[in-house]
Amino acid sequence: MGAVVGTLTMQTKQRNPARDKVDDELEMTMVCHRPEGLEQLEAQTNFSKQELQILYRGFKSECPSGVVDEDTFKHIYAQFFPHGDASNYAHYLFNAFDTRSNGAIKFEEFVMGLSTLLRGTLRQKLEWTFNLYDINRDGYINREEMTEIVRAIYDMMGKYTYPAISGDVPKEHVDAFFLKMDKNKDGVVTMEEFIVACQEDETMMRSMQLFENVM
């Protein structure tokens, strides 16, 4: 996710905060979608008003309409993983940010998710990660869903990061996770099982933090 944040903020470094405030309020009226007021977003997130102004300028620079569609999101993400295929992972990540499931991410959705990932509590981060893995949003993670996400991560990281990876590695990774997470052996992992397993197992937590780094 740091990659996406970097793209959305790279053109905002040499700005005047006082001028920014005036420009932001004027320009918010000129896009197709006008976000919530910065004061309201400041209350709802862990970002300051100035940080939200910087994020908004970057978001607007990449997405002048005020929303980002999946193709644009994939294009931004692909720039940071030139040696792999980021399209599948970007698809799942886009869906996790698209909380309204309408095929577009508004600025509010973007900063709410970003606030959780960067500055949320450990439980909040794990809940967000669970929802990423819960592809069909039924409240459970099954083996197929976790395998899809793990395989997408390996595909995105590419051959230079994993030179000896075989087709069985994602499945083996998922099998190890399920052995520790699926406490009642019913074939699915609930959010509570996921959170407890991650908190109790240092190795699993490191793995989840590794995956978080590519968000």
C-alpha cells in the first residue's frame, strides 16, 4: 500500500498549506464526485487535516473524476511490481477498498481503508486483512479463497523475489495456515479464529505483516 500512497502523494511535496486549503475547497466542487468535508474525514480517520489535503491532491491528480475504477487501480499498482503480474492481487485489493461494491473507490473509501492499514490497532488491521481474504464476503475464509490471494501475492512479487518457487508453494502455505487457524476443523476460518491464530503465532503474524507490506 505504500506504493499506492507514494504515487498518490508524489506531486504534493512542495505545496503551501494555506494556499492548499483554498485550492482544495475550490477544486472539490469541480470533480464528478465531491468527497466528505475534510473535518468529517479527520474525525473518522487517524489522519490530520493537512495529511488528508495531501492525500486528496494526490488522489485527484491520478483520478480527476474523484473516483478510481479497477483498471486505473491496476495500472497504478502494476508500476511497482514490474517483474511480476500484479493484476490479480490488485483486483482483490480493489474489492477490499470498494466497500460499496459498485466498481469504484471514492476518496472516502480510500482514506478510511488506508487509515486502518497504516494507523489502526492490530485487531483493526487483522479484521481488514480477513475481509481481503474473504473474497465472497460470507464471513468465512475457505481454502480456495486463501489460495487465490496467496497465489496472487506470489505472482505479483515475481521471479526475482522467489526464484525457486513451484506451483505447490501457495497450496503448502495455505495448508500450514489452515492447520493453525481452523481450530474446529470445519473447513473454514472465522474472523475470530483468524485473529486469535495470528495473535498467538509469531511466525504467522510475520507472514501476515509481509503480506500487509504489499498492500
